[in-house]
Amino acid sequence: MHEKLLSLPETLEILPAHFAGSACGAGMSGKPSSTLAFEKRWNGVLSLSEDQFVRTIGEGMPPKPAGLEAILRFNQGRAP
């Protein structure tokens, strides 16, 4: 994350794939988009070590919704 994502231009626009209020978007902001500069300044998990990041993000993670694998195959163009 630090080497590949956080080294990109700070003007990079970020459009979330999930949204606040969804099971996948727990704890997310309600903003429809952001920039890398904004996230570096205000998103505390971006300054964590890799181990701390994994532990923090994984805490309280709900189980995958039923049918997720089929949805992923469809989105990837691999649906039967």
C-alpha cells in the first residue's frame, strides 16, 4: 500500500467501490469521492504499519454475503 498506492500523485481522485451504510462500507465517510491528499491527511489507518493495518481493518469484519462468489465471477466476466 505504501509503495504502490500512497506514492501516486496526491491529486488522484478516489471513487469508493462501496458506500457508507453498506455492510462492506462500515466506518466509511459519506463522501462520494476523495483525493489521495485528503485521505493521507484525514484517514488514520494510512499511517499504520502493515500488521496494524491488517488487524484494524479485519476487526469486526462481517462475513461475506451469500452469493458473493457468483457476483464476483459475473463482474469479472466469468459467469457460467
